Amino acid sequence: ATVFRRLGLRNVSIETKKRSLAQALRFRQDYRCATALQITNPNHTNLNVHPSILQRYVSSRSFSADTIVNPESFPSNVVFEDASVLAPEAVENDVIVDQKWYADRMPEGPAVLPVYSLFNPDLEPENEIELNEKVWKADVRIDIIHRVVRWQRAKQRQGTHKQKTISERSGTGKKPHPQKGTGRARQGTLRAPHMRGGGRVHGKIPRDYSFKLPKKVRRYGLRSTLTAKYLEKNLIVVDDMLPSAKEIKEATENNTVPIKTKTVQNFLKKHNWHDDSVFFVDDEKNDFLRVATNNLKRDVRVMEQVGVNVYDLLKVKRLVISKKALRSLEERLVRETGKYICRREGKFQTTITEEQILKWEENARIMREKVEAR
């Protein structure tokens, strides 16, 4: 009875309890443990229970990890086939990924990756490329990534919703019926909120959902996301994603496409990426690759490095980037913010020369003399 009460089944018959638990088992197909537990009712009839349902009972009793593994700590009407199913161990296909998970997998030394060929996937990589540690070995801050995703999704909202108030509703302004004598409740208008077809109180109006987010936070979120892809081993670097000018010319003359869909499919098959979503990033707009990936029956996205963002990276599992796009992306994310801004000239400079500093100091001295003279 204690077990059923902990499971939220109170003041019901045994048959109802059995049907409720069986229904929960029938609709919960996401079994994370191969071995089921059994609960016996007062009539000593065994009843299979999903481990997650009994886990609610375990968590409500505040048992420790050692107690969970020990079957003797449970009531006598709880029978275990395998007590290890409640042990606090991570499941291989359902690992709880957090900041500590990424920090433990941060490699020591420089980050180096082999460079593959997109058009000849059978060739072994001959060259390697060293990644910038400020971009690909940054701290994975899940809170920063969450802030950037909220900022991106808020900017995507149109905010064109509109609900009419009582003054905006069309209709007569006549009083529905006399104030007294009808026995009905007094009414003053048919456009009132409680009337059918009436206005809405405090209804939605068009608004802008976007908000400002510092540029440093946006860059930090993108660096954290790229680092997560690198630590998850979901990053591949290719030498180039655009065929040579000769191949493009021959394809144009033969009225064919330079990049075949089979070429991209063989590349993904070589790396055992059968049904995974893939994100191709090139330095410039690549329409040839976009056309080649349109026929693939999976989520494949092609984008230039200028448009790489946190939200799109999180929605895909694999990332394929060219060498040129990788360097351009690193240059964009490592760029330091300058201390001084030349507003009059309309330029933003990240490095300030000594001549400019002397010029600004001289202008400041002249301004001080003018103030003193007044």
C-alpha cells in the first residue's frame, strides 16, 4: 500500500491500480533499462512496473546511492529481478551532457585535425590543420549558449499578432434590451468581452520581441558551440568544397552539375554518417553543393561562414567545414575589440597606433586651453 501511495494511486481498488500501471507501461515505450522490476499487491499477484515509475518512489524516499542498490532497504512487497537497474550510472545512449562533461574531455596540447577530401573520400588524409585554441578549445558555457539561443529566437518572432478590443469591434452601439423590466441581467453593449463576438480584454497587440545582447556574449556563445562540436568529435575539415574552374567549365558545357549527389553521399557514408544531420560550411556561397544535397533524405544544410550561428549548429549533429572557411571563422571570432572608436571618421579600429594616441592627446590639450580661456 505504501508503494502505491507513493506512486500517486490512492483510494482506488487493486484492479484499478493494476490497470493504471499497465497503461503507464503501455504508453511509455522509452525503456531505458532492459530488466523490469516487480511490485506485488496484497493479493500476492506480481505486477511488472517500469523502472522510471518506481524511481519516483525511490526519489521521494530520499535514498542514497548505496541504499538504492540494496534491495533489503525496500518494503517486503517490492521484488527485484536486478537491483542494478536503479544504480546511478549513465546510460550509453542517454548521457547527461553538462559543462563538466566537456571539461573532462578537453585534450591537452594543440588541437589538430586531419584534412579530408570531399570529392575523393577514399583518399587518406595527408595534411593536418591546427585549430585556434581560443575558438575550438574555449570553455563550454551552457548558460551563455542558452542566452544566445533565446536572443536568436526572439529576433525571429514576427510579433504581428493583434486582437481587437471593445472599441475596435464592429457592431451596433444600441443597448440590447431595457435596463429594467425584462428579468434579464443588465447589458449596455453587444461588443462587451463576455458577449459572443465581443472584444478582448488586454488582448495581444503588435510588438517587437527582440532584445539587445552584447557582442562579446554572442561571440562567446558561438565559440562554446564550436568547442562542443570539436569535443563531441562531430567536426570534420575538408580541403575544399568547390570544384576547380576546369571542372565547372566542363560541367557547364555538358549541361551537368559539377558536384553530384552521389559524391556527397559517398563522403557521408565513408565517415559512417548514415542518417545524421549534417551542416556544411564554406567560405563563400556554394550553390553547387546546395543543389547536390537537396536530394538527400536527411537534414543537410549548406551555409557560408558569415551566417554560422549557434541555433543552427545546435539543430544539427555533424559539422563539415572547409579550410578557408575555418580560418575566416577563426579570424572573425578572435578579433579583439579596440579601446578607441573613430566615430568622426566612421571607422572601427582594433589596433591603435601611437600617432593616433598623440593626436587625441593634443586635441584634448587644445580643448582644455579653450575651456580655461573662457
